[in-house]
Amino acid sequence: MRGAVMTAPGDVRVAEREDPTIVEPTDAILRVTAACICGSDLWPYRGADDVDHTPMGHEYVGVVEQVGADVRNVTVGDFVVGSFFASDNTCEICRAGYQSRCVHAYPMGAEGTQAELVRVPMADGTLVATPGQPDPDLVPSLLAASDVLGTGWFAAVAAEVGPGKTVAVVGDGAVGLLGVLAAKQLGAERIIAMSRHADRQALAREFGATDIVTERGDEGVAKVKELTGGLGAHSTIEAVGTQEAMTQAIRSTRAGGHVGYVGVTHDVSIDGTELFFSGVHLHGGPAPVRRFLPELIDLIWRREIDPGKVFDLTLPLDEAAEGYKAMDERRAIKVLLTP
Ligand SMILES: [Zn+2]
């Protein structure tokens, strides 16, 4: 099969890879309908994470092509969505709703989903079948549920978004934008999107943002305070993972408020004294997307939400290199790849 491989930072190629096979009786093999490039794939692309001939991709939707002897919940021919972490969905951590930290958690990035086929471990716990074969126009939204929507949703839940609340969103990538969508769905009264890019501001507004703040850092914090009577937001979504974004998120939140952080953290440190006196709750990490999949698939299936709008560039898998380049140069918000 063909699959995207990052040979070195900045160098993505689509190469012939070995077809995946059933290794454990709980595995399934999917024929990938659509995969995509994640903001977090840009960390190795830019040299911030180690990479050496690494298969790429952890987001996926597809059709079950083969199942191991012990798989019960999905069958050959099912259209399925899975999280970027495979999980058993039965351990104590999973049952508490934290499947990305399952005691058997397995990162799908290790399989590389930007490919024609992919092996999914713990298929019963990991995969959720859609009610039928989706209309083609639903595929991007279902793919979004695999990571960016689920992650934005978790960020909003972790930030305790709810009716009557003011939400600030730090980060205007796909996760931040879908954090806006989640906040709207969860009933937020006011949603402040922090973005300096006109196209992303427009999408944020479409997803439910009521205010746009273009300033960053302390100026951005001052602007959020100004919009909230000097108090700060009740709930803040941090969807970047840098020091500036985390600091901005904590400082934009009122005492007693909540920060939901989902940007993959890179060299972030938090000053203990500042945290102590901020009085804010911090909760986040790798999103337990599996927890939300049934609900998100249902919302998409009933066409109540259209998170697939974050994909503003679709390319054949063979042109994955151009997709990485477009995201790296911020010419595209998120790139969908069709094998
Ligand atoms: Zn588990």
C-alpha cells in the first residue's frame, strides 16, 4: 500500500509501505476513506520533534476490511470513526471517560493513518460505526470527529463551558475553531475567538464566535478583560501548546474559572506563584475523543453541526507533501487527504 512517511523534518514522501495485517485477535484493518494532516504533525515537520522515516497520520475514517477473531462490535463493511488513541474502553480509566490515557492506550500515529490501509488495535473499544454508509459530504465532518472536533469538544468540556458563560479561545487552528463550535453547542453566551487571520475569523464567527480579539500575549489578555468587565472569561480553551498561549489562557481566565488545555505542550512552564494567586482550574491533556464519538457522530449524522468546514484543502494522498507545506505556511487551516 501507499502511505505518507516523514523521512526527515520538512520532507514528506508517499512511499510503498507493507500492508498491515491482523496481529492480535482484537485488531481490525480499515481501508482508509479519508485521513488528514494535524497541527501536531507540524512539530516534527519543523524539527521540534524527532523524526526519521516515520509513518505519519493519526486521524482516520474508513471501512472495515478485515477483523480479528475476537472482534464483536464492528464487522466487515462498516464505516467507522476512531480516535487518535486506540483504547480498550473497558479499564477503569476508560470507564471514567479518559480513554486517551487507557491503561492499554496505543497511539494511532505509530501505525500512520495517512495511508491506504491501517491496523486498529482494540477495535471493539476504539471504533464507532456510523448508522450506515455516509453521504460523501459527511465524510469530512466524520473525519474531524476523529481528532480536531473531539479535541475542541473536550477542551470546552474541560473548561466547564455552559449556558450563560463567557468563553475565550486561544488558538485559531482547526482545534481552536472547533472549540468555538463546541462552546456554541454547549450553550455559551459569549465566545471570544483570538485570531489575527481574516479567513479564520470568518469561520470562527460562522461557528458561533461573538467577539474577535486580534491582540496576542498581554495585550490579548487586556482585551479579554476589557470585554468581561475586568474579570476575565469563565472558561478558556487553550489550543496551541506554546508558553505564550498557556500564559495567555491562564491570565484571560477569571478567578474560579476553568482553562481547558489541549494544545500539545512544548516547553511550557507555569509559574507556581502566578498559578496559586490566579485561582483558576486547569484541566486538559490528550483529548479522550472516544468518550464523545457517539454523541458527535449523532450530531453530524443529523446535520446539526458541520465541523468538516475546517478542511479548506483536499488533496490526493500522493500530494501529501504539498499538504504539509500548505499547513506549515498557514495557507491552509487543515488538509484532508484521500487515498
Ligand atoms: Zn482502557
